[in-house]
Amino acid sequence: MNPLIIGILLPLAGTMLGASFVFFMKKEIPDRLQKTLLGFASGVMVAASVWSLLIPSIEMSRASVIPAAVGFMAGIVFLLLIDELTPHLHVGAQKAEGPRSRLSRTAMLALAVTIHNLPEGMAVGVVFAGEEHGLSLSAALAVSIGIAIQNIPEGAIISMPMHAEGNSRFKSFIIGTLSGVVEPIGSVAILLLASALGVALPYLLAFAAGAMMYVVVEELIPETAQGRHTNLSTIGFAVGFVVMMVMDVLLG
């Protein structure tokens, strides 16, 4: 199979695998495990933002930091606007965010995760687009594999609360899986955009980094900092960061 197709679909496969945990586990993920997994996902995303997106953006711009800075801030603003304009409900929260809506709790939970997954798909698309401009195929695959790995615990963290909300195991699995469909869609959209705007690639790399960092700072870190066992989320973050860093360096 074409490496590009594999790279685009791997993150979705990771989400599906994680969502399937709803068939084998109890209704709720133990708090210790959830803290660790959220920390791990945060670490992977931060490392991917730095090593796979921001540094290549700067190198591609001949050591100029302007494209990286502009693209990074644009990614932050883009996710901020989506966050403000989309009704969604974070896992464990009682009050929805965004504009008022008549959507069900299940639908708003799914939207929250979809917002989260969008920048990951964008990141995969932009690193594969960078292959035509000096980025290696192995480095692009490293990003895809890293995001797929962190999508496994995320898939479980999505489907398990869905089941706890009263949905059947199968419906919870489907919703968890569908939340990851936005990733290949985002990848393809960025690939098409990058092909049309090759000179903008350094900006797009940093844009994806900014979008991913927004998710980490706005959603993941606050969730890991609440309640008990926050030290486990810190350990998970360190492990996820190192895993992604090592993969990017060895495969880059």
C-alpha cells in the first residue's frame, strides 16, 4: 500500500483500536490510568509540534523564525475560533462550551473530540506535503505513528465515557471511531492546500503546531491537573514526549 495512504489512515486506526476498549473494560476508566494516558497524549503532541513541525518550519525558512511565529499564532487563533463557535462538552465536564445548542450531551462530547483531532490530521497532512520540500518520508511516518499511538488511549477515553452516559457499547465504539474520521479529512485538505501553495509550507507546518499546542494547553493539561494523581499525568507527559522525540530523531 502507498506510504501516503498508510500515513493518513494510521491515526484513525489508532482511534479505532482505542475505542474498541469499550468492549473489554468497565464503564469507567480508572482515574490513575486516565491521568497517565492524558499526560502521555500531551507529551506526544508537544514533542511532535516542536521536532516535527516548528523546527522543520524554521529550517525550511533558512533559519528565519518569522514564518514559524506567524504560522504558530495563526494556528492558535484558528482553534480558538473553532472552540468559541462550536457547541461542545469536554469529558467529565457538566457545562457545555461555545454557543447555546439543543444538541445532546453525546453529540457535544463527540464535537469536543472532533475539535481535538482536527489539528492532528492537519499535522500529518503537512509533514507528508513537506516530503516534496526536503522532509523525509520516514520523518512523516514517524509523526503519523506517534499520533496513532497517542490516539489509542484517546479512543478509549472517548468511548468509555460515552458508554457511561448510557449509550450501548457498539454505539460508543462507533462514536469514538467517527471522532477520528476528521483526521484523514484534515490530512487530505492540508495536502491539497500545500500542493497549491508550496511556498506557504513553512507557515502551514507552524500552523499545525500552533493548533496542536492549543489543544494541549486548553484541554489536556487542565484535565490532567484536576483532582488527584496529577503526578501520574506528569510521568505520562514525560514518557510521551521522549517517545515522540526519539521516534522523530531516529526516523527523521
